[in-house]
Amino acid sequence: MKIPASELPLQKDGAIYHLNLHPDELADNVILVGDPGRVPMLSVMLDTIDVKKQNRELITHTGTYKGKRVSVISTGMGTDNIDIVLNELDAVANVDLTTREVKPGHRTLNLVRIGTSGALNPDVECGSFVASSYGFGIDGVLQFYNYGDFNEKELVDDFIRQTGWNERLPHPYCTPASPDLLRRIAFDMTQGVTISAPGFFGPQGRQVRAPLMYPELNRRIEAFNHNGLQVTNMEMECSAIYGLGNVLGHNPLTVCLIIANRVTGKFLDDYHGLMQELCKTVLDRL
């Protein structure tokens, strides 16, 4: 079936619309970062760079690292941006952009998000590396897709019960990391449930001047325990990467540097060196 231009827009030269990429400019190993400035910081570690593309806040550098081809792509902040990036990455990999038809085979991408995050557990220290064994969404993006085969329903139901989840909020969802990437890349990292919120302030329980509707929510999330599985941290992208990654047949993983602990109130002012270390670790193990 031919996909109409209204549903999958392209640039004039045939590149995918937002990412501005052609299929040969995308590697199978993809590192996703929120901050556009983190792309050159990471790509300088590559042995070669043969692609540099940019459209809006979406920057791509593709090259090689120890013989592996790698693309480093900035997504910007939020699961709404991830909805664009993941669908377009899959289209570049699995849709013939000339005929606008789905290719007969399936190209699988390794999608590893490297980011910063705040811990929701007093035992997760600032400066530590956390890998998301599950991406738990309170953002609502995946509710627009049929993701039933990947939904961790028991975990979600237990979360709703334990937190007294308010029905006015988006219905939560939860999907797993790639077991292979979790084993290869994060075997020595703290692992747990990562919650993705649809904002930085109110949705993550931060109050500056605007009053919160559910000021007790973070405390309830901190206390959540599902058969020994607890929430380790909260950020803004993981859940959509895991949800869409699984639905589209790719291998998702998120690893974050903890720069704040929301329980103890600690914050890491200078984390540049630790972020470089995390990026190098992912490149070596990808």
C-alpha cells in the first residue's frame, strides 16, 4: 500500500521530513540524545564521521567507531518529539521512500538513549549510571497506538492501585527494554523502572509558583514496589522510545546519568566528565 504524502511527508530531495535523512545516512546502531549540543560532544569520539545533517533541533552525525557504524541523533525534549523521531527512523529503515511502500524485509535498529535524569529513590546516588529495565509512561503518547503485546499490565495495574492514580491523568503504560542491549550495555549499572513524564515541573512534582494538583504523587511513586521492582528515576523520553521501539520491532534501551536525587535534594553541578564516561561506555558495548 502506498503511504500518502500527507501521512509521511518528505523533503524535496526525498529525505524524511523532520530528520532530513536518507536511508544510507542512518546506521543500524543509533544513539539518541535530547540535547543537540551533546551530538558533537559524542560524535567527536567516533573514528570517522561521514554524515552531518540538521533540521530544527534534530541533528544527526553518522560515522564509525571501532568498525561499527553509528548514528548519533538529537531528539529534543519530551515524548512528543520521540513520537516524531521514532516513526521517522523506522520509516527511513523500513519504507521505500521513493515508492512510499513498506519494504518486504525488516531492518532492525538498536536505539540507545543516553541522557540525564533525577532519581526517585534515596539509594540511587548522584553520579551513578541507571539503565531502564522498563519504560513507564505517564505521558499518554503510546495510548494512541496498539501496544497490547508489549504492555506490562500487572505492573501498571499495581502502580495504579498503590499510587491511587487519578483518572484525570493520562492512563499509564509500561514496556520493557531490549533484553540483549540491557545485558550487553548495562550489566554493571543500577536497573529499575524509569518513569517518563510529559513535562519537567508540575508533571515531575516540581513546584515553583504554580500550585500542584497532586503534590503527594512523587511520595506515592517513591513508595511503589511491585514484586521487588521499584522506580529508580524520572525523565521525559524513555517510555515512548520503549513503547514505539517495541511496536515497530526495534531494540530500545535507555541509560541515564543521575544528576539529581529528588528524595535527598542533592544535585550534581558538574557532570560533564561523567557524561563523557557514560557515552564512551555505551559506544564500547554497543
